[in-house]
Amino acid sequence: MKHFFNRRETIVTEALDGLLQTSGKGRLARLDSFPDIKVILRADWDKSKVAIISGGGAGHEPSHAGFVGQGMLTAAVLGEIFASPSVDAVLTAIRAVTGPRGALLIVKNYTGDRLNFGLAAEKARAEGFDVEMVIVADDIALPGINQPRGVAGTLFVHKIAGYHAERREDLKTVAAQARSAAGDIVSLGMSLSTCSVPGQTHEDRLGAHEGELGLGIHGEPGVERIALQPVADIVATMSARLSATLGDAGDHALLINNLGAVPPLEMAVIANAVLAAPLGRRVRLIIGPAPMMTALNMNGFSLSLIPLDAEREVALTGAVEPHAWMPAVERHEVEIIAAPRTAAGKATAGENPGSRRLITALCGHLISLEEELNRLDGRVGDGDTGSTVATGARSLLARLDTLPLDRPAATLAAIGDILGTSMGGSSGVLLSIFFTAAAKAMADKSDISAALLAGLDRMTFYGGAEVGDRTMVDALSPALHALASTGIAAAARAAASGAESTKAMTKARAGRSSYVGERELADVADPGAVAVAAAFAVVASL
């Protein structure tokens, strides 16, 4: 897999410097032991409060350095990618930030982290520092094991410990709050891929149609592989396993964590599915969805829950300085506001068997071409023409019984309204203009060919495309002119010829293809023109 980096040996230090330079002046700093010992700390720290220290291997960004700041971590100790920081690094951090009130180390339950942070804590105590350590083992993926992994639920502990430390509470109290939280957190992850480490050969152990439940945040195998399925089903499985571990506790806080590569659109779908699942009824505070403890570019997400009481709720909702922490929001119902209604009434439904048969056949055929049109558009555009056209066709079929099929002008107007509302993108607007203008012309004079040409005139006026610009107009214009002069069979042939001609047009002057180079356009038909040709072919066959 491909990555943006210079050299594998410097990727972590360069990334940390990038973080420091973009975090705002006076917020964060690093020790001069860099790069051998990588410690990021608060630039304003005066040692007057309990210091909160965490860390681990890089690759989990924004964890851990991204959570350094007022209200959360005092310092983060970083190792190389997925490698625990050394004992010396942890001990250096303790020495740098620990004052009379002591320090709390928050450690994820991995052997390297436990050993290195643990030995550093012992050495620090021998030097006279007051140090406590809390180990987080929130992963429930592998039931029955003695040492569950520490994963994204660790962030709850960062937030709660940071809140109490900021209030100047003593180390014993801060550590007790952190231990209590760590003991109550449960987390579970799911991914469609393993992660790829920059500079290393990557082999994904997952097949094209399977995912894995319970991967670790370093790509370690999960509890089982599962077939690719709708996200609601995936979330239902996770919800059931998490719910079984929650006991009788009431309200919970939920952290929805992006493991690195899930697009925001899909993360929002995941959030909706989680909150709609039975587990969602136990959630009162939501953090995310956001990438908070990632696994490089893992295409997955994790869910973490912690029971709430009044004290934890205040701690989790308190304002903090680090931008990586997503403010907690209360669970609430979707607010719905009535959309404005037009004063003009909609045309009443009417029946015409011929019009019904024509629209049904047209829409069915365009829906069947969805994958092929997307494939074509993937080569010359953004890959969604088929889906856009199919969406419009499905909307027409869904509202077929409401159309005034016995009145051609009203039918054209209704089609324009439906496509303008449901189809989306520039194609939906252009076709809505086309049918709306055609309806107006048809109402003035009952001549379908002339009406459609009037629609074409308005569509090209607003859209700016002409024949030769490599758009749907290359098929639509010759077809409509042939329809007016010769008939539907000639129109279908003209549309097919127009669509075919776009293969030789290596310079697009309108539409999304105008952003694509000549080499990519060569010998590929414009998908919009192909859709128009397919529509005329259906009409000619009836």
C-alpha cells in the first residue's frame, strides 16, 4: 500500500514536529532529548498539580500526543510505530513534569507498555517521586483471557484523570478515580482490513467480502472473521456482546472511534446504527464519531462504553484544551422542522396505460445499467452517474401511481419536480430543467417533439454544454432533432451514434470530464450520453 512519508526512520519525529507546529504557540513543547527520547508536554506546565502521563507506540494518532493539554494529559511518551517507549523515555517524562503532588501513569495493557512504564515508575519512586500507575484493559474481544488489551476506552481514563488533576485533587484521589473508571470500561472493535505500516510490505489477511471482529489496535487478529454485511447487522453483533458485559448499570457514555480509514460519511452511518440498536438505549453521552485512537489506516471502528454517575458525567463533559478530544453531547432525538409548502397544489393522478408502460420500461432499463454506467463514469468522472440515474428512475417508479399520466404536460412537469428533488447532482438539475421547460411548451402547444426541443434549448442554455462538448447533449440533441423530423426509430439511431461519437472526444469542454486528462478519456463513451441512448432504444422498442 502507498503512504506519504520521507523515511521510515524519521516518520514519527517528523509527525510530532508537525503536530507541535500546528497546535498553536505556547500550547505544546518537546524535550530536548528528541529524537531518541520523544516526550511531548504542556508548554505551560508548572508542576503545581498532579501530572498525568500516558503514551505508547506511534500509529494511534491523535493518541497520545494529541491529548496533551489543559484538562487531559500533562505529557505523552512516544515510541516508534507500534513500539512501546523505552524505560529511559518514560523516566525522563516523569522527571520532567512531576512536582510535589506526584504523577499518574495511564498505561494500556500491552506487555511492552506494562514493563517499560512499570520499571520507570519503580525507578522514579526510588528517586523520591510520588508515582501511581493505572492499567487499562478494556477490550472484551477475547473472552476469558487474563490480560485483555487496552484500547480506545483508555481515553475515558485520560479525560477523567485529567479533570480531577486540573481541580488540584491529590494523587490518591486522582488515581482512585482513574482506577475505578478503568475497571468499568468495555470496548470492542471491528474492521474490514488490517492496517499497513509505512515502509513495510502489507498483506491483508482478510478476503474481499469479510471483516474481522475484535482486532487489536496494532492489527492483531480478532476473535472471528465475519462475512461482509449491512452495518446494522455488524452493529447488532457488537451491541449484543457489549451489552452482555455491562451488567445492570444504567446510563453510559459511548465513544465512537474511527480506527483510521473509515470515511466520515460511513462513520455517521455507524453512529446512527449504534444509537438505533438496543445498546443505544443505554447511552446518554456520546463522544465522536471521530478518529481518536487509530491503528494507522485500519478501515474499522471501535465502540467503548463506561457507566455514568454524576461525578463521571461532570468529568467527561468538562471543557479541555486538546482539539483531538470530541466534546461529549447528550443523546437526543432528531429534531424535525416542517419544510415550506408551495401554495400551488399538486396535479391529481391520472391513468394512461401507454404512458405507464413507457415510464416503467424506461426506468427499469436505466436501473439495470447502474453498475455499467458507474464503471464508465469511474474512468471519466467520479463514478456515480449510474447511481444518480438509477436514483431518479427509482423515484419515478415509486411515485408512478401519483402521476397525472392522462395529461402529457402535467406528466412532464411532475417528472421534472421528482428528478429535481430526488436525483441530485448536476444531472438531476439539468433533467429537471429539461422536463419543466418541456412541460411549459407542451401546455402552450400539444406537440411532444417541439416541447422536448424546447426543453433541450433551456437545458443547454443553463448548463452551457453543446454538441461536441462530451456530455449527454451529444446523444440527446441529435436524437430529439431526428424525432422531430423522422421519428422514434431514427431518434434511437441518432442517440446511439451520438453516444458512440463521445469515445473520440478526448477534450471535454463541460461536465466532470472536463477535469480529466485526454489520455483517460480516449475510447471511453460519456456515461450520460450512454444513458440517453439507452433510453431512446427502449422507447423505440415499445
